[in-house]
Amino acid sequence: MKLITFSIILTLLFSSVSIASIPGVATAKPTPVVKTSDLRVEVNDFLGKELAVHLGAINSLSPVPDRVLGVPTTGEFSWGTFMRSLAAYAETTGNRELAGRDLAKWVGQIGLIEAHAGSKAFSQLYAALALRHFGRDLKTNPLWQNLTPDEQKAWRSLLNPERFYDPKTNKVIDLPENYLGVAARIASISYELGISTDKNFLDKLLDRAAVQFTSGKLFADDSPPTGRYDRYSNEYVRYIWDAAENAGRQDILEKLRPSLKIQMRLWWDLVSADGYGYNWGRSQGVVSYLDTPEIAGFLALHPEFRPAPLADIAALYSQAWNYLLHDYRTETHLLSIFAFGRGNYSYISREREWQQTTGFFGKLANSHTALMNALEKENVTSFPAVPTLKDVARFEFFRNVPERAAGVWLVRQGQLRLAVPVTSGPKPGVCKYLPGGVEGTGGERFGVGVGG
């Protein structure tokens, strides 16, 4: 209780600090209105230019380069992330060539790197998404058609979630609970494309992945029964929705609706005007900005879960995009993940600098067209440069039980803005660098943590 009280006092003190008191910091005046057509072109041009630089820096995949643009490619999910980015760009723009390369052929060969390395989880999901980006019919899918029979066999193994999911125990292997959502998406895409024909396997996995929500919970504990609640609860429910929708499981979709509505409202009440969302747990630094395009893209496709008008969601997307663009170093073609003053959760290692940068490309490409198409369909030709975020003062329970409650205290009242989570995690909150804990009057952030 003393720790929580101390954190709240720190929060209230830091919230009164003005950005004017920080030397050398200036605020840019945003453009009042953003044109939908201009933003569509701007983002696609950026993706085409920067993906071409990254792809052009790879002379050969044999041997597999251990560095691209001077940074390691050896971090977890690196090649899977890159191939998904290329494939998403190919689908959303219609461009089949980039930097003089046939994208379908290159993505196919990159997938073999992950297949032969025994890569799992997100590498497999990105492979499944990459394959689908080139077409849902494998008979006409250029990626699949360019593979030899042995290469197709390797790709089939890559799209098997049993690399990290055990159907006998119905559990993921040495991974947090949210990876069941990853496994479910892989299985649903694999079944959709005809890679797998076992519907019983898919249904069993989906039932297991959705069990927290189908049993009436609104938020997912990522380490039951400990009570670990952070950004992954939102991602988890979106992943299960995508998998269940793909598999035609209307029974699961109906059970997910209450959670999605509540979780999207929480995200909207948490998010800062510059696009920074969850500010605790495993979402520090760039990850929290990258969440915003993905969530905006999901809400563009699923209007029933929107916590605000589409124009405001687009404004927040634009803000996150501009932050990430400002944080992108054009001289190195990388995000400033390890620049002075940056803080990230510990899984963002030096080996994942390239992976996080190309993940930015993929998340942007995958969500951008969905959002732009929704804006045009709903006749939103322009929108405010800054979203309208209403005042908030409430406590949201993740779990409301006497023996171990969890939740977050939310306040957005004029210049006072804070979010104080009361939850658990693999590391004490007070010993981490938490750059997103509190937002001051001018947008500066200060760390505040609450241990579990």
C-alpha cells in the first residue's frame, strides 16, 4: 500500500511539470487538418523507399547475412518480421517488385530461413500472413508456385503451430498465455489456405485460446493465476477474434464482443494525444507507439468496437505515424530504439534493432490501407491533426476479487494525465525504466511503477 501511495504522490508531482521547464525542448505546431488522400500517399511512399533500402542491402541469402545496414539480423523473429513487411507492402500497394527484386520469390526464400532454423511463434505467424498476402488460393499464389516441392514441404512445417503448442496438453510450451492467440491465428490461416485440413485441431485450439473470454472474463491474465495484465490482453483478444472470424466460429465471436468493447474503451482512455498507449508492463518505448497503427487498423475493419469516431482514431494513427517518422533515422534507415533517453522492455535487445524497425514497416503497411479505405468508404476526406480525447477519472478493474484484485487508475483532467496500474509482472515495476508512466503538461513523460 505504501508503494502505491508513493507512486501516486510521484505521479501528482510530476504531472504539474511544464515542458517549458526543460531546456532545449520545443513543441511543434501541428497542421490543423490532415487530408486522407495525402496521408495514404505519404505512408506508401515512405514504405516503398525504406523497404527498398533494406531489401537492396541484402545481396544474397546464401549464406544468410548476419547483419543488414550494419545491425544484427540474429534477433528473435527477425527474418519472419521482414518477410511479412515485404508481403504486406506487396498486397497493399499492388507492387510485385521492389529494388529490382521479385517480392514473391524473395519472401518465399526468406521463409525457408525461418523454416530451416526451427523458428517458432511470431516468426510462424508472420510467415502465414506473408503467404496469405500473395493470395488465398495456393494454385495461383506466386510465392507458393515459385517453391519447389521440397521447399513447399519446409513451408508447411513452418505453418504448423505444434512447434510451440502441444495439442496433447492443450498448452503453449514455456510461453505466456497470449501465445495461444498466436497459435490460433497460425492454425486458422493454415486451414484457410489448405496447408492444414484438420478442422478438429483448429477448433480445439481456438476453444482453448478463448477460454478466459468464453468463461466471462473481460481481460486476459497472461500468467494465470498470477494476474499479469498489460498490452497483451488487447492484442490477445484481437488475435483470437481474427482466428475465430477466419474459422467461422460465431460462438466464440459472440463471447469476445464484451471484452473487445471494454478493452478498446480502456485503450482510448489510456492513450496519449501523440499515439502512446499502454504505459506499463511489456509495452515500453517504441512498442506502445507501434500498437496504435495495429489497433487503428483493426477498428477500421470492425466499427462495432470503436471507442471514438473514426476521424479521431485516424488522428491518433496520424500522430503515432508522425512520432515514429520523427524517430526514424534516415541516415541509418533505423528506428532510434537505443538513442539517448529511450527506454524499452528487456526483450528488445540489440539483436532486435533491425527486427523492430522492419516490424514498424509491416505493422504500418498492414493497417494503413485498411484505415484509409475505411475513411474513404465513410466519406472522411480529412480529419483533425490531433484527436479529441475526453476527460477521464476512473478505476478499471482487470480482476475484482478480494484475494488479489488488479486494475488501473486512469486520470485525464486537463493538464493532469496519469495511469497507475496495480498488477503483477515478471519484474517489479519500480526497478524498471518506465518512460511512459506519467505524462506532464507539455507531453514529457516520467516513470512511475507499481509492483505486484
